[in-house]
Amino acid sequence: MTSSLSSPVSPLIHQSGSPGTFVWLVASTPDVSAATAFYPRLFGWTTRPAPIGVTLCTAEGNTIGTLMTHINIGGGNTRPGWMPFVRVRDVDRSTARAVAAGGKILVAPQAIDAVRTSVVLGATGEAIGLFQTPTVPGGRMVLGDTSVCAWFELATPEPDKAQAFYRRLFGWRIANEGGYTFISGEDGQLGGIVELTGDWDDHAFLSAIGRVRGDRRKTPPHWMVFFRTDDCDQFADDAETLGAIVTSRPEPLHTMGTFAVIRGPDGVQFSILSERG
């Protein structure tokens, strides 16, 4: 458990991990009550309300992100889901760089206690957050040490355009290896990019392996968060017991391990990944 907070963000200072690393999560959900009941039981997290009207999620003593009520911004281009935030040195400059690279501002740079954040749309229309930490000692990395999240994957109909955007914005190294496009930062591999084709409301990686599932609604470009688990099959079974829908049963994800896609009782979709030893 974290210590008592005087503010919602001050103990969340991420000092390890280089700029360009995923460091924060926000779940935009249409049903915060259902999410608050579901995620602690499934992941073993603790949750509690914060003064700014969101619910903080804590895992193993680290506050990893927030649950908040979904607000449809960006002209209908955003949808409920887990949105990752990337650490940058200067949010204002990075936000301006995102616009210069072909992106758009969804939430202008703003200070939230000890940190500064913004949300932008990438060049192909996906939402991603920017997260600036103050230059003071202390704190631990939350997502950068991969104790909670194992992978981050962008699904977009224009992967080449997305690659150019993120190289310019974060300086990521992006390369295709064995048919999969990997994203790497200063601290190593972070995730990947897959092509989003077809009109289905399911995880985009299914397109890469030639499967079409779901209800065929138009899926916008989006980032998919992969939470770490030791046993993908057992986790999927546990999620179903708690009222979730497993939209893609456990199967191999390139060379990384076994993944599954789950839609929680609140309607928000996420992935899990048990890494190959």
C-alpha cells in the first residue's frame, strides 16, 4: 500500500527509466464502478478515489495509473480503453513537436500537482499521453520496470506514417524483425506496431494472423496495453469468472510469449501476456 497522499500525483515521481519509456496508464471507462470492482479482484490491485475526480490504481505499493469516466473527445476518434503515457523531458516542447510531426492536441499541457501532462493524437489518429516528471530525487519507476505491463502495441491502418511520427516525437528505434515491427527506446524493446485492417471491434493483432472476430464495428487506431501475467490461460479463466469476455483465447504473440484479449465488465478491452522463458 502507498502512504497517505496529500495530493493524487506527488508520490508517483518516476526517476528511473529514460525519456521515451511508458510510465503511466489511464483507463477511460464508461463504468468506473464496474471497473473499480473488477480490476482489484483480477489483478490484486488496490483502488481509491483522488481529489481530482479519478480513481487511483496501486500495484505492489506503486500507483500505476487511474480510472476515469470516458469522455468522447477528438471528434469521436477516441474510445474507452487503457491509454499509455510516455515520459518526456518537456511536455510543452514534445506537444508542439507532435503537432509539427502531423499530430493533434487533445488535452493541452497542464500541471497536475508535481507532474505535467498532455494528450495528443498521433499522425494516424491514435491517442497517447505525454508525461513530464520534475527533476527532484526519489521515487520508483512503475511501468518502466515492466513489473505491471509487459508490452504496448499500436494498431493503425497506416503503420509507415505512424513509424515516422514516433521516430520524430520520441526518438524510438522502429524496425521489422521476422514479420513484426518492434519499438525500442534507450531502455530496450517497448512494444510493437501492427497494421489495422478490416472493420472489427477486436484486438488488431488478429488481422496479422488472418483472423476476423468481433462484431465488425469500425475500430479506430489505438494503443493496446498488455498486462503481465505468469499464466495466460488461468488468467483468462479467472477473468471470465469475474464477468469478463475473453475475445481472443490465449495463443502465441510472435516470439514474446502467449497473449489473450479480454473485455472487462465495464466494456474496456485490454490484453495480457505471459512471456516465454
